Amino acid sequence: MKNYEKLIVGALICLLFFLWPAAAEEASGNSPASVADSYRDAANRIIEAAMMDRGAWEKLEYLCDRIGHRLSGSPQLERAIEWAASEMRKDGLQNVKTPPVQVERWVRGDESAEILSPIRKKLHMLGLGRSVGTPAEGIRGEVVVVRNFDELAGLGRDGVAGKIVVYNVVYEGYGKTVKYRSSGASKAAKLGASAALLRSVTPVSLQTPHTGATRYSEGVERIPFAAISIEDAKLLQRLTHAGKRVEIQLNMDAHTFPPTTSANVIGEVVGWEKPDEVVVIGGHIDSWDVGQGAHDDGGGVVVAMQAAKLLLDLGLKPRRTVRVVLWTNEENGLAGGRAYREWIGDEIVRHKAAIEMDSGAEKPVGFGLGIRRDDLTQHDADQAFALVSAIGDLLSPVEAAEVVKGGGGADISPLMREGVPGLGLRTVGKHYFDWHHTEADTIDKVNPEDLRTALAAMTVMAYVLADMPGDLLPPATLP
Amino acid sequence: MKNYEKLIVGALICLLFFLWPAAAEEASGNSPASVADSYRDAANRIIEAAMMDRGAWEKLEYLCDRIGHRLSGSPQLERAIEWAASEMRKDGLQNVKTPPVQVERWVRGDESAEILSPIRKKLHMLGLGRSVGTPAEGIRGEVVVVRNFDELAGLGRDGVAGKIVVYNVVYEGYGKTVKYRSSGASKAAKLGASAALLRSVTPVSLQTPHTGATRYSEGVERIPFAAISIEDAKLLQRLTHAGKRVEIQLNMDAHTFPPTTSANVIGEVVGWEKPDEVVVIGGHIDSWDVGQGAHDDGGGVVVAMQAAKLLLDLGLKPRRTVRVVLWTNEENGLAGGRAYREWIGDEIVRHKAAIEMDSGAEKPVGFGLGIRRDDLTQHDADQAFALVSAIGDLLSPVEAAEVVKGGGGADISPLMREGVPGLGLRTVGKHYFDWHHTEADTIDKVNPEDLRTALAAMTVMAYVLADMPGDLLPPATLP
């Protein structure tokens, strides 16, 4: 080695020494800056294609208009599942499968509620999912209106027994108020109520009842439970407040039948380097038995399907497998989400991330990232968040760049509980709860531009997470 | 007369000469400035009392919750009329009367509309008032969707005959779009349509059909005509646009029965100086047969009733008579408005103004003044407008001071046609057409504060117009 050669080698060693920390991060492929740089071109190609896309809308139109709502156990849900699998095959997805899932089968049947006195008036109602029905002759009873569980407790058994409890609960956000739908029947039944009615959990109403799942506590009598419109709940409150004895007739022919077989729908864009490592992207294919399930969750379903097609069309095959999963039975059981967890078995350790879109198809603003791992260092958690934020930044051109801590989705919660990082698409959330679980959740409420933006966001996030050289998180430390 | 006396007299004459024009106006009592000054205290007393009032709300609650909707010919309307007259008597109004009015009697009956193919789906529908029914077996037919009358004309008889026309008309404001409701049936029938459906005339929908009156042209076959929700109209448009043959089953048991007897309700605060001169204040007591008719026009009814009570309670007896008139049958006939015109006969020349509140009970912003007098000089018209604007100014404390040109109300239009100046209460008009003629026009949509403001505005306007020394307009020049 000549002297000038020694000098060069020495200089290079010095340089390497100083650059080492950055270079090490760079080598894992996961420094936020390098992700932003490496994937900007791909992200822009995806965004450009997504913002011109018509396929997602065409799929949503078919799902909503031609199949319609699709509650677990209904023939429409099974048609939707067959259709989705067939579309995936047509789109060129690989390993398309419909692994069977046993699901609840609750059927609403005929139902009505009417004020008998001091006036006669039909109420705008929808039985709540999983509710028992009434006897054939219905239940007739005096109404007692409460504004919260405390008021109910204050009335005690003397004030409640044999009566129909009406929860006239002011909406304070879905997360906070929905507990009345979940546990209202059993809480009323414990005090001897014969049935219960719930002011719909929503901020806005045009005599619009909202259904949704309820839950019975073990060992408590199961009483019929139905949602009524905000208007009718307030009317009952005014009438009782005016000192009137208000009597109601409730008829519900709801039945829960033995479980039936449904299916999750799965299709893949197989990874070229690590095909057995998986990034899941999806929504739930079932809906309530009203409206079209357009926002809940038709949008999530067609965006996940179309994201895979977009990657194939653009020739963007990622390192890892992007797996589209359309879960069944989210609304009344979550059997699809649980069954998917069972179905993958030990493969869960190779699930690098799971992304769900189930907060409606309004204008996206970004993602929420949820990580439930006790074994992570703060540094690792911060790194993961910074990385997802950097991927989010790639969505600045469509104003969907905001990444916040906390998020996920009901269907991916069984994966998240076992440490898979979960992401949920977030939207402006202006009207979702006006429409959700009602006759008004229809495709006309979806802005095609917003759907395209969601497609751009979901595809970019899935692609980068599946393609980036390193992992989002270090492997779990097994206890 | 001494010299200095002559000087004084001369000076006084000079002064009078210069002050004459202002003094003349002042003497008539009608200079805008003098009205504003003379009535500020009274207006403030009225506003203070109105903004504390509970009576209007209590009346509205009874009308909406205990009587409910009240279509012409229904027992509820007659109960409302009896109740209103009885309330007026209790409140101390004088000359309470219910002069009979012959009204249309249209009864909706059972009704339904369903898509039979390419999917099966019930439509959210409401038959339009005055529509004929279908034969007992209903009408089954292929759908043809048009976006406007031009598209309908473009299809011609070949494209329309035997089919069910669906008007999927984008809402461009009630005044502009409602013509499709008025004349859509006859225009479709002229081309041989078997029935017609109308996208509800509203900007907003949660699967909300809006009823309202339709009109058949003479000599054209009367075909059934119903409103459907915006969502369902768009669905039909999408299905036909996708090239599908869409078939619908329409059943309507609507009937028009022979006219029946209803009544206007009239009560007075008799004027102390000119009892035979009248300022009318009112709204219509009938409503459509859905919801509670809270905004349309329960608010107008109770505000007019309570305005009179407020004057009595405050001891503000005006010079002229303030006459409360609750017209019947505004919605489907306007028989009450016409009957009132007949009922007053020649007394119309002593009707100094008529004020109607029938644009909903949202937050008031002021009044519109409509004058239909060909014989007025521009100066007289300007004077009247300036005067009403000055009265409007008295409502600045409740932000209801804005007076615009043009206004009135359907029920007072027969008076206005014969020269009586008409005023209509104006509101922010944010949501009125979301609710109007639907199940959702209920009292919970009325803000008590807005109702009180309307009470303040209507009472001040009625009081000052009835009490000011001069007339709003010079007497009509008979042709």
C-alpha cells in the first residue's frame, strides 16, 4: 500500500466512524428520512393512479346497489362474499380464499312500537341487534324515561319493575354514549323492566333510528331492546315530564337462530422477497340489515380490494405480501376477526402490520397507529411512530398526512392484542355517525373524491410497510 | 298688537314656514324617526316580556305533542281549532270566533312503493297531497328517470307512455324546484305515463320523503304521484344509468272525499281609538299529515296567539284592533285564506296591514314587506318601507331588525292582492326545508329562544302598526 493509499483508507475509516450511527439506521432501511426519500416516487405514482381510479367506485356501487345491506346470516352477505372473491380473482390477486366462519344469525322480523296513551302515535324504531323478541301479543307497559344510568339506579326496583325503560341519553360522542346500547337492556332488566328503548346514538336525526348490537349480561333476564329516533325519545320525555302516564305497545319478532356458516374473503399480492411476511389491509364485508352499508363498511371493503389491484396494475410488487382481508360478522359478533386470528395460527409472528378502514369513507386525514406491546422500549415505539409518520408525509399531496398515536379497528383487534401493530384510516368524521347503522347509510353519502383519497392513502401505507427493507418493530420478546 | 308682538308673531310664522314639511310628517305620526322614538320604550317592554315568555312554548308543546299533525279534514285539525279558540278566550282575547270554512279532504291511506327488479327494495315514499290513488292491485311499471322537464320532453310519448316517470331533480332552492311537485304529474301524464315519483324537494335527507300538494291540469289524466327520498331517487337514476330495466310496484290508497267543514280561528285585541281598523297577525293552523307541523306552521300559530296575550298582559292596548287569525287549510287548498277575505267583505279597506309567520320558527332576522298597489307613488311606497324599517330597528336588541322589500305569506295573499300591505317574518332559514312536510317537523327542532324572538318581533311589529297615529299607506284610489 502506497502512502497516499494509506491516507485514503485512513480518511475513509474516519468518515465511516463519524457516519456510523446514521449509516446503521440507513442500512436497516427504516430511518424516517430514508423511507420518505425512497418511496416518494412510488407514492406519487400510487396517488396519481388512485386519484384517477374508477374501479373502487364501481365496486362500491355494485356492492351497495346490486347486493345491498348484508347482515350475518343473510343471503346478501353470502352473495357479497362470492362477489368479492370473484372480483379479486378477476383483478389478478393470488391465493384468493374464503375460509369459513361460524357467525351469529339474528333476524329482525316484523317490529313496531306505538304510544297508546295519552296520544296514539307510531314510534320510529329499529330493534337492536341480538335483542330478543317480544311475546306474540307484544309487550304493553308504562314508560319510565331516564337520562342516564344514575337516574335509572335512582328509581330503583319500585320505579322500574314491570315498566318499559326509555333511555333518553344525550349524545356525547359515539365512544362515550354507545355503552347505553351495549348494556342498557340488562341494566333495566336487573330492576325488573319488561323492555327498554334507546334514543339512537347519533348527533343528528330526521326521525332516524339507528340499530347496532346490544349485549345481555349473564344471569339477567333478556328483555327486548330497540332504538327509537331522537325525536321520539324527546317526545316521551316531554310527555312524562308533563306528568302524563305514557303507555307503549312494543312488538318485536326478533329471533336468534343457530349459528350459520359465513366466510372471510382473502386475496394476496404475494411478496417477492419475503412472501411469508404479511401486511394485512381490509374492512368488514358484513353490515347491518338497513341501508346499504356504504360507509359501514362498503368503503373499507372496496378500498382494500382496489388497493391490491392498483399495486398489480402499477407493477409495484412489494417485498412482503400484502394480504387483503374482508372480515365477516364485524357488526354482531366479530367472529370474522377472531376466526382470521385462528386461521393464521403461528403465522401471526410474521404479521408486520394490519391496516383497517372502518370509520367511514369521508375525506381521509391520515392514520392512527396502535401498538400494544409491553416489551418495547420507548425508543422502539417512538421509532415506529416516526416511521409511520414519515410514510404519512408521503400522503401530503392528498392532505392525508396526519398520523396520530392510537388507532386500529375492531377486526384487527385480535391481531393487535397479540402485538401486531394496527393502523386505522382516519377521516374528518363529520357525518359518519349521522348515517351509520341506518337506512341512510347509502352510497350517495360517499364522495367519489374522498373514496379515491382513501384508496391512495391505504395503498401507499400498505405498500411502504410491506416493501420497506426493515421491520416496523423489533420481534417480540417471548415471555 | 304692539310692535314687539308683531315681531314675535312674524318670527313664529317664519319658523312655522321653515318647519312645515317636517311638522306635517310629524303630525301624521309616521315619520320613521318619530316612530322609532315614540315606540322604543313600548318595544323594549315587549321584547323584555317576550324573551321571558313561556306561554308560546307551552302552547306549541300542546299543539305538537298532544294534538299532533292536523291535515284538513282530520279530527286533529278540528281539535286544534277548538283548542286555539278556547286558549284565546282564556287569554282574554275579545270577539273570539271560528267562522266555518269548506275545505278539501284528502286522505293518504296505505301506500308503498317497491323496486321489483333488478333488485327488490322498498322505497322511502310519501304520496303527494291531492294525488289520486292507484287501482287496488297497484301500478306496476318500468321506470324512466329524468332530471328535468326538458329531459322528459326529449323522451317524448314513445319514451314515456306506460312507464313510471321518476323526477330526479337536483334541489336549487324551494321556490325554484317545487314546480316539479306542482305540475310533475300532469306533465308526465300528457306523455302517457302511468304514474310519477318525485325526488323530495329538499337539500338534505336521511331517507326522508317530503310530502306537499300537487296539482292536476284540466283535461289531463290524473295519475298517482308520490315523493321518494333523495337517496332512492339517486338509486333509481344509477340503476337505469347502468342500463338496467328497473321495475317498480306502486300502491296508493289515496282518496279525495267531498269537502268538509273546518274553520278559521279569530280573536282580537280591540283598538281603543279605531276599533274597526285592523292589523292582522297569524299563521295557519293546519299542517300535513306527518310529523307535528311544528315549524310549518305551529310556530306561527302560537306566536300570533301569544302576541295578543302579551299585549293584554302588558296593558298595551293599541289604537287599532290587532286581530289574530289562524287560517285553516293552507297546505292543500288555501281555503282559509280565501274564506277570510270573503268573511271580512268591505272591511278589507280598513285592513291596515297583515303579518304572517309561515317560514318556520328558526332564528328570526326581520321582516319582508310586500305591497301590491299600482296607484302608489314611489314616494308613498318608499315612505312605507322606511316606516316599517324604522319599526324593524326597534328589534335590534333581538337581532331581528332587517326589513327587506318583498314578502308576505300564502294565507294573506288574498288580502295583499287587494292592496293590503303584507309582511312576512323572515328567519335565518338554515334548516326549514330539511324538515318541512316530513315526519321530522317536530318541536325538538324549534329552539325556545328563537320562538321567543319571533314572539318579540311579531308583537312589536303588530303593536306599532296598529298603534301609530297615521296609516302605513294612503287610502287606495278606487279605479
